[in-house]
Amino acid sequence: MVPRVVDGCSCINVTGCPRPATINNTQGDTLIVPGMIIDCLLVDGTLASTLECYYNQSCLSLLHGSLSINVAPLSNTANVQFSSNSTVQSLVEQLMINDLKIDIAFDLFYNYCRPLVCYYYYSNRFNVIFILTTIAGVFAILSSVLRFCAVVFAKAILRYKEKMNAKKRAIDRVERDQEQQ
């Protein structure tokens, strides 16, 4: 297998081959799409890209020019946490949970709520559906085992009958030979 080579860069390279994304306009000119990166792997190019083009109406028109939909650009003033130059990688990293700490304190909850009565529900494992599926599974296994045993048993009986018939034919042959002499 030969690695893919793009603009003199081999995709076997650990860092990949990131380069600006381009698009051809209606006149056939090749234009660079601001903030968009293409790479050997789609995920690498996506994570390295920014949303810069989505903040610019002319860039959006270039991307969605052939579609008959009206797409409004993102607002720089509405989003204070991310800038137009923030990479998709940084957006994804901030969306993920870094550390999840679970502290369950039933006594604090009970003291805070002060319920008059406290019930708990114990779900029983042996409900009707569980019992029916277990019985069906047992019958399926028994059916398979009995089918296997029946075949083995039938073959053993047939072999035994064949041996008995062979012995009987041998005895009959010996008796016929003795009568003829």
C-alpha cells in the first residue's frame, strides 16, 4: 500500500498534511475558504479548522451559493466565549467534561427536604417477563441438547443393528455352506 501524497506531503507523516481548503467559484477561480483546513483525515482537518467563514456573509455565500437557502452569518457580539478564530478542537475540548465528581449524600437530602414518610422501591428481579424468558431459554437449550443426543443415539442404534445383521448373515452363510456339503 502506497501512502497518499498531497502537494509533496506524505499522509504517512504523523502531523498529516494540513492545508487551506479551497473552492471553485462559478467563474472557475480557485478561492481559499478562510479558516477551513483539509487534511489526510477528515477529523484532523475539521478539528484544525475555525468558524471564521461562518462569521462572514460573503464566505457563507461562497459555500452555500448553489443552495437556495438563506444562511445568516454568526454574530461576533453574541458570542463572548469563542472568537471567530477559535478552532473546532478548542470548542470540542470545552464541551467535554474533564472531571466528574459524584457525591451522593442521602442524609443531607433527607434533612433538607424533611419528608413525612420515606418509601423506597425494591425492584424484584424475578418478574413475569424474566421468568418467561428464562423458561423459554431453558427449553431452547434442552431442545438443542436433545436434538444432538437423539442423532448420536440413533446412529449408535443403527450401527448396532448393522453389526447384528452382519453377524446373522455370516451365520446364515455358514449354515448354508454346511447344508450344501
